[in-house]
Amino acid sequence: MTYSKLGDFINKLDQENELITIEHFVDPVLEITEITDRITKSNGKALLFKNTGTNFPILINAYGSDKRMLLALGRANYDEAGIEIENIFTQLTDKSSSLIGKLKMLPRLLKLAAIMPSSSRSKGTCQEVIQTNPDLGILPVLKCWPHDGGRFITLPMVHTVHPSTGKSNVGMYRMQVLDRNTTAMHWQRHKTGANHFEAWKKTGKKMPVAVALGGDPVYAYSATAPLPENINEYILAGFLRKKKVRLVKCLTNELYVPSDADIVIEGYVDPSEEMIWEGPFGDHTGFYSLADWYPRFHVTCITHCRNAVYPATIVGVPPQEDAWLAKATERIFLAPVRVTLQPEISDFHLPEAGVAHNLMVVKIDKSYPGQGLKVLSSMFGTGQMMFTKYLITVSGDVDIRNYTDLAQHIFRNTDFSRDLLFTRGPLDVLDHASDSFSVGGKMGIDATVKQPEELLYRNEEKIDINSSFENNFDKLVESGILTGYNLNLALSGIPVYIISADRTRNPAIIGIIVSELRKICRGTGSILFLVVDHTVDPLDIFTTSWQILGNSDPQRDHFNISDSSILIDGTIKAYREGGFPRKWPNVVCSDEVTIENIDKKWDMLGLGGFISSPSKKIISLRRNGKDEISLLR
């Protein structure tokens, strides 16, 4: 099914009982985020806020379930598109195909040509209303979290073009509204938009930029997809929709945008201008991304269709709506990864606690010794996967989305003395745990089923998990070294011990814990000890996982406890001995006033049974009530 404007998609959501419409006024400053956070984390419906204080309703959480994600893509299931892509790649790369075989491919190639985007200089429905004296204040732009630097456009499709090659790109980069006709443009150093900006800088000319909002919901997904550079995102959109995307020329620059977009913001970035201070912003990592210098976007024109809807999303402590975008990518892009990069890959998964780039699990069809390590080495340097901090390879009969089965498989097939691969490389610029900005340590775990050659010289003894650890941990709590612990995983056969400690009272506490564990850890099997801050409940597995993955540099923060047992320090490094060379961000959560306001409004908004604020669980993790802390000593 194709959609024209967001209105068509909204009607479909309503027909499928996937939409809640809120008629009462809800403030785009903080309140819409608080409501959406409650609904998203309880697996609720899409939300249409009709009274936003502007002429534009807000649609949010539109992608926040499997059903809605598939409705947006127009597919019955995720694998359908993946299989189609795999068939195309297989045929196009089949070097053994005969002339007759190649001729048989022509109909398929013609079908592909039919979904290529088309460009027109005539006006589109996105230009039914034209504002040549642009004022961003007409839009209900959200301020998502209390310590955000301002209001942010969170679901923009940013169109740029390379000045020399003419290759276009559509990326999704948040935009902080600065005044009525300027925003910051947060394209990070690794993004195509930033590459285009650097190329325009060399020309000495202004860089044209156009931002589309809304339209067919497949556009926003395509803008987030990990396509190779110089591959037009609207080719993917056309492929998924099985219909070409019609593009129309902007009114004040030479860029082209979807004819059926709801809203278009035209303008330019002047590379000769000084950068502007952008942020902080409550980001998808669950922490505030710290303020930094980014280009200024000047708005020259705003156009929109009649009855336009403003699309938005929020990010923050996972899971959020973006988890379903990532899930779609897992399924749709499995085939290209397998065919073009690693043919032995049979599946991959990005767990929600890993916020897309902190943890990746890759399942392979293993046929020779060392293959798990080979895949680890390769993927740490491949495309978007170069940002991954923790990467695990598995093989055999294991469901990588069943975390109990996955954990049991990992410990059955991993010897920490032999199967860990440490390296350094690029990190996502939002990573805060590394000592250096956007580069740091990585850990690979080869948890594939081992072949005979890989079992030589391995110690097959296993730790005897019994009450002795509990007794020792009790003593460490009594002495003040630990503040809590969780043995539940270990007692269920998964040798993982989660412990908590207060580093604010003793910056050297990790060294003390390591020393104490070395005294009591007498076994030779693989045990994993995880340390979190005293404010984290060690019984909360999801929060613990998110904190460990976000707050650690795998190379710097792992400690050998025995020959094959390790500890990973997931505490805040700003409190370590000697301090930390960078500012340490705070966690993202609502403030008490906003939570109370929404509690009072809840019944009148028609949102169903009362849902408590997820921020109540996170507030205890805040530090000093600020967006960041810097404790250099």
C-alpha cells in the first residue's frame, strides 16, 4: 500500500486500531515526551496530538511496534523484503550465469528501473502553502527533555548533494531551533551530510539544504537505513513501496524533495560561517549528548500541504520507538551483509540495551576453525559496524533473540582466556565512555561452537557455582566494599555475577574489588563479573546491561580475575582516580514537575489505564540534576 502524506497513514493506523487521538492541549515542551515515553515503554499505540498550540497536529510513536513498522513499510513481514533483496543481489553477482541467464534477468532489471525516483520541476502537494517569510515558530517543535539545549526537530529528512559528483543524500540529523529562521545542523563527522559539507567548504559557495517532514512513512525509514554512500535513499523507498518516488524541485534552491511530503524547510548552510554551539540533547544512548560546535542552517522558505501533520519521535533511555526501526534494518539488510560482506553470516541482532552500536550479536554458519575470530576482525572494520563496542559471534542451533538461550550458549562455548579479541577503532560520536572522542576500545567474543583444533590446550574445568560466593559477597557488603549483588543468573547456570559499588565515596573501589575477587575466585572456568554504580539496581538486568554497555570502554575497563574470568567496570568514570579527561553526561529522564503534571492530566487525555512514568526508575541515576558532570582532579 502507498500513502500520500501522513494523513493517509494516520487513517490506516486508525482503521487498524493502532492510534490514540488526543484532543486536549498538551505542551510540546516536555509534556508530549513524558506521555510518549510512558506509552512507548508499555508497547502502546501511535499518538496523534491535535491541539499543539499551532495549526499542525503531531504524530509520534508511529513506528513503535512490529505491526505499525510493517504497515509503514507496506509489507506482510520483514523477511519478505529481505528475500527480494537477496534474490536481486544473487542474480546480479552471479558470475557463472550464461548469456541466456543474463537475458532472463532483463525483466527484473526493468522492474528495478521502474522504481527509480523521478524528478519534476512542477509543484507538488508539499508546496500547496508557501511561506516566503519563514518562521519556524509555526511548527510544534518538541523540547524533549529538561536539560536539552532547546527545541529539536527530531524526524527530519535532510537532503544534500555533493558539489562535484552531484550525488544526493538523505540523512536524518537532529536540528536545534535557534530562532525563527535558523537551526543547528547536527551531522556528525562520520555522516554523508558532513562529507558533503566539507566538499562545499572547498568551493567557497553556500551549500543548499532541504528538509522534508512527513509524507509516505517509508521515507523516514529509508533516511535512517545503513545504505552505502552515494546510494539514493529513494531507491530503497521505491523498492519497499514497489512504486517510484516522485520528487519536485524546491522553490529557493536546486534540490529535489518528495512531492507528497507534509512539510518542507528550504535553505542553506554557509561553510564560511563560524560554527554554532548545539545541544545538549537527550539522545538514544539514554544519556545527554554533550553540546558541541555544528553548522548553522539558514531557512529561506517553508512550504507544506494543506492539513499537514508534523511528525516527531523521541529518543532516550531504551527501549524507544527507534528500536523498531533497528529491528526492520536487521531483517531487511541481512541479505546485503551476507552477499557483499560475509557469506557465512546467517543472522545478526542489535539488542535494545546496546542502543544500536554498543552490542551486536552475529550468527554464522561455521565450517573451519578460527572462523568466528575472522568474522569479528572483519566486521569491526565494516560500514556502520565499525562503531560497535561489543561484538559476539555464535554458531550452531541458538536463537540469538532469546537472551537466556544466547547467554547459555555463549558460556558453553567461550573460554575467556582464549576467545576474546581486543582492539581499538572508531566509535559513534555519542559514545561517552572512551577517554578519547569518537575512538576507543572494542571487545570481540568468539562464542562459536569450537572445532577440535580450537580445543587444544583449553582448560575444560568449570566453576562450581555455590553458596560460597554469596557468603563472600555478604562480607564485602558488610565491609562497605559492595553495596549490592545479584546471583540469580549464576544460580540458573549462567556464570554472571552483577555487583554494585559506590565509587563516589572511594574512587579506588574497582581496584579493591578486583583484589578481593582474585582471593575468592579459585575456579578455572569462565566467569563474568559486572560492576555498576550503587544507584543501579543489580537485580534489574536490562538497566544493568544498558549501563555496562554505555559506561565502559571494553579494552580499558576489563580486568582479569583468574586465568579465564574477567570483570567489566560499568561505573561512572568521572569518579575514578585522577578523574576523566572528558565531560561525563547525565542520564535522560523527565523532571518531577512534568511527571506530576502528566499524572494529573492523564484521565482527561483518553490514553487508557494509568501508566506510571518510566523516569521514576531512572531519576535515582541522575547526578547533580545537571546535563553533564566533569570531575577532573
